[in-house]
Amino acid sequence: MNHSFDYRTLKVNGIYQQNATGDLMLRLKLPAGVISAVQATAVAELAEKFADEALHLTCRGNIELHGLRGENLAQVYRGLQAVGLTSRGACGGAVRAVACNADGGNFDRIQLLVERLHRHFTGNPYFEGLPKKFKLAVENGYSGARHLCQDLALVYLGREGERELCDLWVAGGLGRQPQEAFLLANRVPIERILSLVEGVIRVYQQHAPEGKRLKHLLAEIGEQEFRILLGKETAGTSLLSLTSPLDDQFGAAIAPGTDGWVELPVAGGQLASNNLRCAADIAGETGDGFLAISRAQNLLVSLSAGVDESALRTALQGAGLLSGEAALQCRVCPGSHECPKGLVATRDLLCQLNEVLGPQARAQSWGISGCLNGCSQPQLADYGIVGTRKSTKSQESSYDLLHRDGEGFGQSLHQGLSEAELLARLAELG
């Protein structure tokens, strides 16, 4: 059967074309990065059948299957639908998966907010067909500056009496033109959140040129004009509850990860399907039946009331999924291995980092991006490496080295380094 696809149309369903030979990438949309053991087993099975038994974990808490073929997409989608998973809006001009950090307290409340936002915007035709992607996140405090790189970020502040409050930041982004978000509103009761988020998206949808992010619209019209337009969009809107009595009574008892997580290191975010299947089996038998993808691209196994953490760790260690060795903290995009925009072989470079970095440098966080788009968020790591030029017969590949020291984005330390020069600089870090 001849399969001819309109890849522009398929993007909104989470599909990208990887190369001219017809390989495809499918990105799942996991709110808060959480996935049940049953769902994880189904994803592992699909990877074994259709994606060379490998999965890529992203730094926004999602899972990608690479190397899919068009003739298998129907079977893949049936498998996902059977366990309640979706890829709608994971790519293209839509509200992407709502990211959050699973660390720290309040995860049950944050997860409820993420779930409500995910259900409201996923597949909602009023909020698709956007000029470009719209990245949304709920941050558990200000650590790590992730609120600065989102199109819209809610920083959860906790309760004040009967009210739950968030700060709202907008118009941030990384990529070729990094731009830090600005504080739109502070100490906002969560009952006002939905109308504000909708208003921001509508302003973006109506006023940004096609192919441009919200940060570009802000650069064009300025903060004052943006606030005026937003005021018109939100005038007269009602307060809307984002939680229910069930959430208030049982949220902490229902939500995964309320007692923390067991973190399983995944080098470069490349997870073998059999390891995902094994972790899912253990989570179902010894844990509470849930896992998550961390924003460090690692696999998390949920701890909640009633879970024997010692028994869970023993089972994971026995399966070879957990060791006592400290792994290098390094976010890595697929790079030229699988991404058509990738300029450098990111996973090969990760192996070289493991060889040249000394103890002091290994204690830092790292990000390796295969191109200037910065999908691995190199500006948010202590040290970031960005591939800036592809190797050809006439020229070497080149790299920029970034360093983050403060509350904002990382800044350039060195530009246009050859691979040998880069590795020499890294070795000097100690």
C-alpha cells in the first residue's frame, strides 16, 4: 500500500519526519511527565515492534519513538489509544505538554493543576493552529530558572489561608534567540489562572505572525501593548475552579510521587524498551503503579503511602536498573543521530564528556544541544554545549560553550570551538 502523508498536517498529532527515507518520530504528550505502569508497558511493546526497541526521554517529560514507518502508524495509534495515551498537540502549532518538576513538596497540588490544563487544551480546536508552538509549564518554585524559558509559566507558591497562589510569567524562550520571560502577574489565585492562560494564548494567536513564538510578538509590540490586548481578552471573565472536592479530599492519596521518587539514570535520555518494561513491571508489583519522566531525562518510579521503598529499591537494583554510582547529569537532544536539524553527534559527545570531565566538573549539570534550537535547554544547565556547525569534507564541526552563574540564562564562555578545542576546555574545568 502506498502511504503518502501530509507531514504538516500530522505535526499537530505529534509526528515529525526524520529524514528523506520516510522515518518518522512520534512524541507522546505526558502531563507532568507521569505515566502509569500499564501505559509504560504498552509503549515498550510499541517500541519493540516498530521503533528499534529504543525510546528517547525529553527534558519536558515526554517520550519519543524514533524510526517509525508510515505504514505502521495506524497500529501505533491503536496501541496508544488502548491505554489512554495521546500525542495530540505534542508537536506543531499547539499548546504542548504541560511540563513540571517532580521534585520537592506540593506535587499533588501541582499535578492536579497540570492535569486540568492538559485536559482543557489538548485537542481543543480553539487553541490549535497557533502561529508556532506554545510551551506551558507549572514550576514548583524558582529553582533552576525554568520559568524564564516558557511561553507561559505558572510558579506555584502554595496556600495562603484558603487560597492557592501562583506567579505568572510569559514570553520566554530559548533557541536561536534566547529571551527571558517577564512577570505578568504575581500572587494570582488559581481560580483566575485559566482565563489568564486562555487570554495570553488568544493574544498570541491573533497578533503573532505565522512561524513566530510569543517572545517575538513581545519584541514587536512591547509589554505595555501586550497588557492592553490581554486586558481586552480577559475583561468580564469568570473565576473558574481548577480543582474538585475529590481533589481536595483525596489528592495527596491519589497522586503519584507524593512521598518522592526513585530515580533511574538514563544516559542521554536513550532508554531501551526492555528497561522501560522491566521498570513498569516492578512499579506495578512493588510500587504504586506509576512512573514519570524527569526533566533531567531520567526515569522515575513513584513512591507514595504504603510503598516499601527499601523493597522497591532492592527490586530495581536486582534488575540492573539502579546502581550506587553517581551518573553525569547531562541533558542531551538526539542531535544528528536522529534529528534532521542536528548538526553534531550529541550522544558521541556525551561519551567523550564522561572521559574528560574531572570530579569538579562532573558535579555540575550539563546540557548538549545538537543545534542552535537548544531543545536540551543548554542555557539552563551549569554548562551548556551547542553544536553550531556541521562537519563536512572541507570544515570541522564547531561548538559554543555556555556557563550559567546566577538566576538567568547561561551565557557564552567560548564560541566556534572545534571538537578538540572544546574537549581541551572541558578538561581544564577539573
